[in-house]
Amino acid sequence: MSWQATSLVKSMHDNLTRTEKFLLLILADYHNDETGQCDPSLDRLASDTLTSRRQTINALASLAKKGFIVIERRREDGKQGSNQYHLPCL
């Protein structure tokens, strides 16, 4: 958990919808200051933001398109694994 990352996101007002900002706050809460990444599951993000899995995927894609996050898709045994998120905006 990174209170510094969360605090920085709170002050952002740049081209964000409510859903995107809330999701970015949740990602910032999972942010590891040492590694610069976070890796909550899609289900965890959807649950934390009180949105559907589809809404979460759409908001993540929008945040990535706007440059607030970078999504690293990981594979495990040839199958889609959990994503890792980087927050260059921090």
C-alpha cells in the first residue's frame, strides 16, 4: 500500500471519469513503491470498485489509452495469467 501514490492520485483532475479515478485510487492503494507496480486480480479490482468485471476491463483500457497506467499481460503455463499494472503517472 502506498499512501503517497494514493495522495497523488487524489489531487489529479486530468481527463478522468469518476470510475477511472476511483479505479486509479484503488490501483495506487495496491502500488508497491519499491517495485513500481501492482498486481491485484481483475476480480479484486471489480470488487473493490463496486463495478462489474466488464466495467473494470473497460476502465483499465481507458486508463492505459490515456497513459495513466501500463498493463503488462502475463502468461502462466501458456495461459493468460494475472496482469501487472505500472503507474507511470506516479
